[in-house]
Amino acid sequence: MRVLLQRVSDASVTIGGMEKSRIGAGMLLLLGIEQEDSVEDIEWLVRKLVTLRIFEDEEGKMNRSIIDIGGEALLVSQFTLHARVKKGTRPSFERAARPEVAVPLYEQFISALEKGLGKPVPTGEFGAMMDVSLTNDGPVTIWIDSRNRE
């Protein structure tokens, strides 16, 4: 399971010209799910996300978590995070989980993140063509992979 986290001042998702979700200060989370992913991956990632100190304190140091600042999270499913470009010029997405595996894990991830944050988590729409807008604050962008826990 992979997450591309972006610290944002604001972010939104629009589908078919209609805004579906919007947040203020917090995190835009792009989530990619692999066939082998499990509840263990969800638990590890959510724990990491809600405690990660990427928000500035009064001294300007990244020393606060999303919980500390009362921030919001916007979650967007993105299978392209598992693209392989080793051969040729067309990305391969064979490692990305099929919907029958990915959708239940995506829904479990939403629930776990809501529990971890203690508030609802706005989302995109699984499988939809979406326009995602954001103001990256910093910029701060962090790649987290549950298979490579660095």
C-alpha cells in the first residue's frame, strides 16, 4: 500500500464538473492499493499518518502532527501509484489491486483514518475520473510505502 502525502493549505476533488470534497489545512492523501495489501498495511499507514510531525510549530520547525493542529485529510484512490515503467513507454499497472480487492481495503482505510483523526474524512470517488486541486504548503510531499518502511 502506498500513500503520496502532500501537506496542503487547501485541496478539493471535482467529478464531472461538480465539487465532491474540499478541505482546508491538512493532508491530501493519494492512496494506491496492491493485490497483496491487508488490514496490517492499513493499520501501519494510518498510525504513521496521524502521528507524522510535518506541520510547523511556533518556531517554524516541523514538529506537529495533523492531530496537533486539528487538520483535515482528503483521501483519493490512485492506482497509478503502482505504475511500473521498466519496459517500454506505456506504464504497467499489473501490481495495482483489482476493484474487488481494492474497494473493501479502500473503505477500511477510510474508516481507520476517520477513527485515527476522530473526524470524517472527505474522499474522491473510487474509479472515477477526478480533478484534484491543491495548494501544497511548503511544499511538503512525502512518499510512504507499507512494503518499504523506511
